[in-house]
Amino acid sequence: MHIKHKFLGAHLSKELRQRYKIKTLPVRKEDEVIIKRGQFKGRRGKVERVNLRKTRIYVNGVQITKIDGNKVYYPIHPSNVIITGLDMKDKERAKVIERKTKWQKDIYFH
């Protein structure tokens, strides 16, 4: 499962790229995203749930109605979204960003 966590990576918006000097981060619950592909293209919302086993995320406001009338979240692959806002409540995430910044800034941003 720790290897599958890498597959949850999504691109950061231009503003976040400039601020943190990195291109991608794994999507987490409470991150703000904009969907760039599929039938929900252009929708914005917060990530409500992350399914690591199926490599899918569920975004608030992106729901379909089943035949019986129930609304369910539509699964979206993380590569089809752009992260526009990060949830920085977790101190470990700040460490990850700092660690990635050290070696990626020389490769991508010089």
C-alpha cells in the first residue's frame, strides 16, 4: 500500500508550483482540486475520500444519481485533477514538501 500511495500523485496548480517549487504531490483528503478530464471537467471541490486500493478520489459535488434515486460520489483518477489548495494541517506533509523541494528544484526549476 505504501507503493500505491505514489500512484495518487496529481499536478499542482501554477501558483502552488511557484510557491513550493515542486510539480506533483499525492492527493489527500481535504485538498482542493479542479477536474481537468472526463464528464465533470471544470468542476472544483474538496476531496472527500481517497480510495488507495482502487486508486480513485471522491470530490465533493461530483455525484451521480443511481437508478434507485441514491446519489453516490463518482470515482476520479488522481491524474485527471489539478490540486489548487493543499491541506497543511499535517506536519508530515510539510516535511514531505521540504524534502521534495531540496532535490527537485535543481532538476525542474533552474
